[in-house]
Amino acid sequence: MNPTHTHRQHGGRFTWVGEQQGGGALEGQTLVCYLELDKDLKSITTLEDWRQHWRKIEPDDCTVCMGTGRDSIKGNAAKPCGGCYGLGKVRASGEAPAGMWQLAEIAGGIIARQRQEIGRLRQIEAMPEVREILDKKRDAQNDTIARQEQKWRAGRGHGPGGQRVTGD
């Protein structure tokens, strides 16, 4: 059976088996059944968890590390994968890079995709509705910090008269 998905942080080979509605404590939630191909183990998780932690395998993902860029064969996360040199991606044909220029070509593709994603996020951030929500969250956070500091300054301390010495 061919893998269809991989874990975003840990890699691995997974195949989506199916989904069904949960019962009992999981009433109203959609459950996903998947097969972990490396351990030949069937498991179940919620659809929300599945969408958050798993992703589809792209055609240019490294078949050794499944796109994580880490050495999954020896289990050493500090070492880069030998199939993709730590990039997590291979050539569009699925072949590992054979030299510096092919490696640079893959890295250039990753950088181009990241630039495109950053541009898309900047467009979303520039929308007036999103800008307003971000400003409200920032103001609420600043108000919370100010209240906490005022409470701390007014609280019992170890200075003269029991007041806290703040240096102000």
C-alpha cells in the first residue's frame, strides 16, 4: 500500500483508511481511521487533529524522510536526511539531487514557494477587517499587561512601609 500522508513534525508513512461519526464521548465529531505503514498499525483520531498534524505527501517530497529533512533511518533528528540533504524536497521527477546545482535548484523552488506564501499572508494582513482584529487583540494584550503590572506594584512588597521598591 502506498503512503498518502505524513506527519508534519515527525514524518512517517500513513494511509487514510476512512472516516466515520464518533459515538459516546466523541458524539458529533468526525473520526479518521488511518494506517501507519512503518508499524503496520491502525489508529483513529479526530478530523480536526488529522488536519492539524498530517499533510498530503507532495510529489517532490523526499521518499527517505517524507519531507521532514531529518535522518529518519537512524532516528537522529540532529542530522540531516541523506536523500535530500536536509531540505525535505527532491527534484520534481522524484530523484534525489546529484550535485550542487541540482540542490540549489531545489532550494530555489522552496524559497520561491515561501515568498509566494509570505505575499499571500501579507495580502490577508492588509485587509481592513483583519487589521482591525489584530489591533483589537494587541490593545487587549497591552491593557492586560498594564493591569498586571499595576496590581504587582500595589501589592505587598519588602520595601519601606511594605511597598514594593520599583526604582521609579
